Amino acid sequence: MPTSDYDPACLPDLLPLYYRRLFPFSQYYRWLSYGGVSKNYFQNREFSFTLKDDIYVRYQSFTTQNELEKEMQKMVPYKVDIGAVYSHRPSQHNAVKSGTFQALEKELVFDIDMTDYDDVRRCCSAADICSKCWTLMIIAIRILDRALREDFGFHHLLWVYSGRRGVHCWVCDDAARKLSVAARSAVAEYLSLVKGGEETLRKVVLSDPIHPFINHSLSVVERYFQQYAIVEQDILCSKESVDKVLSLPIPVKFHNSLCQFWYHIKKYWKYLSCSHNIKKGGQYFDKEIMLQYCYPRLDVNVSKGVNHLLKSPFSVHPKTGRISVPIDLKELNTFDPFEVPTISLICEELERPRADEAEEDDVKDKENEQEAGERRRIRDYKRTSLAKYVKVFDRFLEAMARSWKGEMLKKSGELETSFSVFLTFMSFTYT
Amino acid sequence: MQFSGRRKKLIGNFQNDLYDQCLQFYGQPPLENISLTEFETFAVERLKLLKTVENVGVSCVKNSEQYTKKLDAEISRISEYEKRRKDHISHFILRLAYCQTEDLRRWFIQQEMDLFRYRFNCLHSKHKTDFLHKNNLKYETVSAEEKKNLKDKLIASSYGLSGTKVEEHDVYKVPFQDALDLVRTRKVYLLAGNAYIPHHEIVTIVLNDFRTRLSKALAMTARSLPAVQSDERLQPLLSHLSHAYVGQDYSIQKNIGKISLEQIDALSGKSFPLCMRHLHKALRENHHLRHGGRMQYGLFLKGIGLTLEQALQFWRSEFVKGKVDADKFDKAYAYSVRHMFGKEGKRTDYTPYSCMKVILSNPPSQGDYHGCPFRHSDPELLKQKLQNYKVSPSGINQVCPTTSTHLTRFSTVCVKGFLKLNLVEDAGFSLNHPNQYFTESQKFLSGGRDIKKEVDMSQRNLRSSLEHKLQYFLDEIQELSDPA
């Protein structure tokens, strides 16, 4: 078990080490600068820190990567959140005339939290998760990733494990960052199928015709439903839980036959859902049940706001010690949240001596301090379990970098044209 | 626009050109002179129209037959030219009144959009195309081959679309950002960031254009407002116009400090509307409420007269019984209570939510207890709850229609609940705010049915003819919202 027992009381000692030697600052800065296509993008970005004793500070902003590093190493935040890119430097927002300081752009984000599934989870509740209910996150990621790419045309998605009970998605495309509040809320509502609070029993309502998006989502859910709901969650194990399933509107005439089948033979589930093809009046009760148990539950309010602050990737979760690491979608089926390294583990791995490093040290002494520091840091995290997650982040950045190149070329092309127009104009004026 | 005492008459030809279409984008402001009386009258009538659009939109599913019939009935019959001229002028007058705050703008844009959509849908198909041409609206169409490939998907995503329709008519392709209403309700096919819109849905794209233009125009109007406001004849009118739509917003607490915390449990049983009673009970049982619930209930409590100190004590004492210790409360939750009272952040003194806001915004999800029970709860659970609250069975049947329908007037039903609870035939008020329910209930229970008297008193206080007019149409609107 690569967890190396984590104790929250050790955070004050571990965090300084983490920020000095392991946090991937250069990749982080590269990400948030977005290739320098827009001026001051990084400088106008809001960060918020939660410090020791729950002290919360907003409107932090930094001019360079170096300043970011120094400040984080000095303040040692327990939690780091990322906010919007504003019209002015957030750290100077009080000096700006009221009304002119505005949030301009931000990634489109989604937050899937396991507690939102409590009414359909039998294995855990509240902040707990286990390998059984983790399947819900896999389903959520597959459905949302497909929709955001294929339906909405986004390309640069970063999925991050939150550190305890959920996942976040950062959509980083240029078009996504420029979306208005109305557009963000429309996207979130398009992606929402499970609606209703404590007082609503039937949370999914389907009617004819079934939108292609729902069909795509159903095919994902169906793939996992048998394993997840029937086997792992065991929704048919007891009369009580079958009753709960049956409390959802199913035509009464099917109740008895359903009970018989479901009580005795679980593998007849597929037969059951095929044989009852009721199409009149949109009676898609079997699909609705599957969706109610498995379809992703988003918090629309998180996605709506341009100025909403969300936990930063590579932030530490103070309660579990786990690092918020990027998730590699190619390895999604084998991703195990309990294998995600904790801060205590990686700090411990850092301390272990490695033979082949002794020689490199001599060479490095000649370089300047910052580069040396950076190189040391790269060497450092590569020795720890954090390495493979930083690689995922690197690949994500590389893919985006190619699009930045395109943007820069376009922009410089524009500059050239406008400059030549200017010259022509000047030549007319002076003849 | 120029304001003079005299009215200029227009030449015949000019008339025909300017108003040759019954619908317009309001790109150009009117250039004629009108009298102050016309200024007043036009503005009030358009406001009445927009308020009607709003009410019909809440009680009927928008664009359904019932909705269209109702709106048809409301649009008065005068000469077509006069109608269009009035439409043009009154729109611009109301822009002046409604450009000032975010809330006003949002309301104005929403109603103008609904009105525009209704009118556009009334147009004959040929006129629709004419309108597009006249206003230079050109949208990208999908090639025949792409249509063929996507035919099934298109049919499955758009209501009322058949195979033949896809083949015969154009399908438009726009970036999804330009078709948000369709995206939000998932009524359109999306591929690679584009929305594929069938011809009969073109109104959505046009509406989007309309909204964008109007939004920009309002922002510009706001900037030039100071010049208009300096005209003393107009200033009082404009400010009356912008307050008229809100009605009482309970932002000014009348009974500050008159309620004690001990009274709240009893009051919740007697005078709280069902939504607040529900929230109160959830808070007492779980010793916690999520953000949506805290806002809806907290602001309501502020509206009935709780002071900031009382509110802090109330919330802290309840949360502390649960998983939150006093320290954590002070750090995490006290800020939000103070924020509600306008003591933090940008110091906005938030107003308690009206019924419309509770019903239409921020629907509850898993773990939430806010919202309107008549709108957001399962009928079965609602019945059970009413039984627990000792409403008679016949009363319950009246309050919970067995057919679940979007057309239920939720606040009407809430008032019916009040009637059943208090065994009264006629409530004497039409509900649009939870705090109004509380006030009326308290009034009723203290024996004073002084509602009629209050109206007379206020009428005596009205001075200007304009205020009379506004009061008149407010009354007419109330009538409209009463159960048919």
C-alpha cells in the first residue's frame, strides 16, 4: 500500500517541502500563461489560498513564475484555488474604480461530487468512497468527456481527482474560457439529466424522441450498470432495496413479474430490459432507472460562474493528504483513487537516497540558482510517485501548445497586415 | 426624440415606409415629436403589455396553444399603423426606464424577447423570410449531403421534425453559443460545437440576435441616461415606471425586532408558506441547510423582521446542534449571514425572494430543501406532507391536482393551501411573495381583514394622474392572475 500513513498534523512540516521541491511550478505557469497569446493573462489571474487555521485569502495574483513560487513557499497554503482572469491585477482590485474590476475569462469547469449520489449509493455515504462507488466517477468521466468533445467541439480537457470524493474537469479551450455565464449554464443544463431534491422520487424523465446525447450516455451506463448496480451495489439484494427501485414509477402491471425475476435471478436483468419495449407515452422506465442510479450529477452553480473559484490541480487535500492529480483517460479503467500518492508518501520517497545522482550534482553547481532549482525539482518529483501524474499534465500541455502556436501565428499575421495598412496610409498622407 | 407640447403630423409616404412590417428589431429610435401625454400613455401601456407577457408565461407553457390564445386576447385592437407606431415609441421609452440596473435590464430583455418570439411565431412563413431579408440576417445552411448523413440524429433531437421536412427545408448551422435556449433544453442536435437548427426553429437564432442587440443598446442607453434624467418632466415618470413592475419587494423591513426567536416554531406552523415551513423543519431536523436553503429561508426571516443579531444567534444555535462547532460556524457560516444583511462584500442588501424567483431559479437537487413544494416536489410526498399539517382530504385534492401539469399556478395553489388551513373561502389577495403570505396570514390571524381598507387609503394618497394609471393597470394585472 503506497500510502505511508498520512497524518494531518504533519502538514505544516510536509507542505514547505512539497512547495520547495515537488510542486511542478514551471508546468503550472506554462499552463496558466496559455502561451502568452493574451497579454497579462497570468498576471490578472486570481488565486485564493486557505492558510493554517482556516484563514482564507482571496485576490492573490502574481507577476512571474518566480513570484508565485516565492509566495507559495512563504505562505504555505493548505489549499490553493484558481479563479478567473480579471480586467486588472486581482491583488490591486481595491485601487480600481468600482464597477470596472471584472472577471473576464475562465476555464469551463465541472465538479462531480460523490455526496450528490447518496440517495443511490448503498456502500458508502457522505465523504466516504470505495472501489464500488468509484465506478460512478468512471461513468461520469466517460459521458461528460465524450459530450464535451463531440457535441461541443472542445479539445483540451483536464480531468483531475479532487483528493477525496470526486473529480473536476477543466475545459481549457480558448472558446471555453471566453464563454458567458449564460452559455456556461446552458452547457451544464444540457449535460444534466438527474433533477430534483430530497422530495423528488423520479429524478429522470424521458420522453420521445430520445435525444442522441441521451442515447450515447445510455450506452455508457448500460455497459457498467450490470456490474455496478446489480453486482456491486446489489440493488436487488433485499426486499427493502428492491422496493426502493420499485418506488420509481413502473407500470403496476409489471410489478409482480419484476419482483419474481429480480428476486431470484439477477442475470435476467438484460432479458427483462429487452422484453419490455414499451414505447407508448414515453414509458422508458428501465432507462430512467439506470440513469437515475448512474448518470453524472453536476452542480450547475460551479460551472455557471465566471468568477467561481475551484481547487487547483496539484493542490493537497488537507483531510486525506492526497494530491489532486490529473487523470489519464487512457488508463481510466485502472485508475484507483486509493493509489493516488499522499503528500507524506512523496515526501518520504524524496528522502530516499539514489546512487546515480551524486555525479549530476557537480555539473549543476555551475548553473544559475533558478535553473538549478528547477532542474533539481524536476529530478525530485521524478523520483516520487508524483512523476507519472506530472507526465499526464505534460502531455496535456503539449497538445495545447500546438494550438497556441496557431494562435500566435494568426496574431502576428494580423499585426503584419495592420502594420502594412498603416504604412500605406502614412505614405498617402505624406505625398 | 424631442419633447414638445405640440404634436407633429407625419406625411403619408413616410408612414408607409417606416411601419411596413408588423415586427421590428428596434434598430432605429423614433424621430418624431410626441406630447407628454402620449409619452406617459404609451409607456404605461407597453409596461402593461410586458407584465401580461410575464404573467401568461408563468401560468402557461410558453408557445403552447393556450399561451398563444391568451396573448392574442390581450393585444388590443387598434389600427395596424397606430399599433406599430406605438410599439416603436413605447419600446424606446421603456428602454430609458429599464436600463439602469442589472435586474431591471434582465427583466426587460426577458419580456421583450418573449413578446418578440410570440409575434414572430404569429408571422406567416413568407413574412418570416421577408423579415430576415429586410434585417440582413443570413445564417449558414447545411449541405444536402450532410443533411442526409445526419437525418436520423436531427429527427431525434428536434421536436416536430420529420424526414421530409429535413430534406425539403433548410437546416441552419450556428455556433452553439448562438442557440443557448435550444442547447439548455436539449432541443437541438449538437456536433463539434455547432447547433443544427431546422427552419421552423429559426426564431431561436433570431431571438439570440435580438437579445444581443438589445443588451448592447441598454448598456449604451444607461451611459446616456444622465442627459435624459436632467429633464424634470421625465425623471419622476421614469422612476415610477421602473418600480411599477416589482410591486412590494419586502426590502424594507417593517417589523424589525418585533419577532422573537422563540416565536419562530409556532409561527412556522401558522403563518409560513409551505416552502418556508419545509425549510424550517429541515433545519430543525438536520441542524443544517445547504446554501440555496440558507439563502431562501434566511432572507425570508430577514423580511419578517429578524435583526442581524437574532439571525446569527438563530443559525448558530441550530448548526451547533449538528456537526458544526461554534468556531467553525463563525468562520464559515457567519460571513454568509452577514452578507445577506448587506454587511459584507459589496454590501448589497439582498431582498427576500419572490415566488417567481423561488419557482424559476436555482431548482433544488439532491440534498436540497429549497424551492417551491408545489413546483418541485413529488405529488405523493406533497400530499403526505399536507396530511401531516392537518389539511383536510378534500382540501388536499384541491391543492394537489392529480394530473401533474406545468400549467398549475403554483402560487395560486399555495394560497389555496392557506385557505384550507384557515378554513376561509376567500383569501382576498393574490400571492407573489412568501413574505406577503406571512403578512397576510398574520393580519388574518390577528383578526383584521383590513386589506380592502388599505387599498382605499393608498388610493387617497395617490396624486398624479400617472400614479392613478399605474395603480389601475396593476389592479388589472392582479385580476388576470386570479384563478379563472
